Amino acid sequence: MYRFFISILLAGIFWVHAASAERLVETNPPPLELRSLAEQIAPLLNSDTNLPKPPLLRKKVKSKTDEFSMLEESFSQRAGQKLKLFGYDQIGRDVSEAPADGEIQDDVVLGPGDRILITFRGQRDDSKTYVITPQGQLIIDGLDPVAASGLTIGGLRALLEEETSRNLLNTTLFVSVKSLRQITVTVMGEVKRPGVYTLGPLQNVLDALAKAKGINGNGTLRHVRLIRSGKMITLDFYKLLLAGDLGASIALRSGDKIMVPLLEHTIAVAGDVRRPAILSAKTVTRLLPLKKPCCWRAAFASRAQTVSSNYP
């Protein structure tokens, strides 16, 4: 019985509290700003309309053409325009393919492992492929051994024709290259991927640099060194880029080493020029401002100025 009375009492207390709260809301309504905001949000919450999504954040991809070395960034900031090292986008771009056997010229130098096709016509009539031995000898049936390594194809042909005329009567000799050996070259210094590379025997210094992905922004184009049999040859790629001088495209031999030293003297030229660039200088004794019309290999316009240099 007492439980029934307790339940009625509690229900009455809850009713009194609810009525008091309702009267409080009526006497103290919420601020106008909150009611206005609630009225704006209510349709969105009560409908199937999707809330606006924030814009998708995409990571900015830096293209290869936007890559600058520290030197290029420094000069570009000081000049107020983008400046790149001259010639670095042209050296080491593509690896040329060795020509087919029929296109091999007579000035190609032979070495151990090369396969030579020798054909006799006349009193002796046969054809056979011979390989130059590791000792550099070409041993042909019926003839004395010939030191072929280091000879050009034309030189070997002349030597074998002389041997044939002396040892065989009424016989004509034909010499052709069946295949050439591969060579190994070491590329080191300021290149993007230094290492030991395997190349074809007709490939040159430019091909080796292309295998190493080119010269980086710290390397020079003016003093590239080719080391062969203890001797050093210095190559200047500006001569190739500006004058078409092919002296820098020397054919390689197995065991050659290519060394790219650090970039030393540089001069940046910017402004009203046809080819704004950072140039590498072999030597710099004194830097003078350009007060007269300037022409760099007929590449610049009539107005130019030297931005700066980094020589000691």
C-alpha cells in the first residue's frame, strides 16, 4: 500500500518540476541570435541534403623542370628571375644506340672479344668467323697470327691482305665485323648516378654520362676528365654546345674512367637577354659591369647586365 502512495508522490513532484521549467522558458526565451541560427540549421538536419564538403587538399607535385640546385636558387633570388645552369639539360639526355654491323666504319678500333668474319675467294674458297683472343691475337687458319687488338678495321684489312698475297696465290680476302665486344667504363664525381657501366664499343663520353643520368648541379662542364691508361684528357663541353666541336665526344675504350670535378667559377647573366643563364668560366681574374651592349656568342640582345659571380 505504501508503495502506491510513494509512486503518486514522485509523479506529482516530476509534474511540478516540468511545469516550472515550461514557465521559465516562456518567461525567459532564448536570445534572438540563437533562435535564428537554430531555424537555419534545422532544415539541414531534418532533410537528406548533404552538408557541403571541404575542398580536397591535393599535394603539389614538383615537376622535373622546376628542380633547381642551390646555386641556381641563389642566383635566381638575387636576379629576380629564374636562372638555370647553361647546358646541363643537354648533356647526358639520351644514350645513342650502336649502329648495326653493316654500318660499322673502318676507323673503329678492335679489341679482345671482337668477332671477325674472314672470307677467302679464289684458289682458297672458304668463310669463317674468328675471335680476337684475350692476348689481342687473331689466329686465322693458314696464316700467321696477327696482333689485331688496337688496330682499326681498315688497318687489320690491309695487314691481312698483305699476308694473303704473300702466302696464298690467286686469292682475294674480305674482312667484315660479325660482332663487337662490350666495354666497361667507370663514371665518377659530380654525376647523378656514379658507377661502372657497360656500353657498346661505338659509344662515347656523352653516352656514358647519359648512363649516369647526367651531370648534377655541382659538377662542371668545362673540365671533365677522361682517364685512359694513366693519361688524362680534359674535355670542355662548351665547345660542343656552342660551336659543334665534337672533340668532347671521344669514343670510349674498356677501362676508361670519366671524372666530373666540382663546379668552380660561375657568372650569371640576366635581364633583357635572349638566353639568361648561369655560365661556367674556366678562369676569372676580374669581374666588370657591362656598360656597353653585350653579345655572348650572338645569343644575347643588346642590353644585358652581369648579376653576380661566385669566384674566390
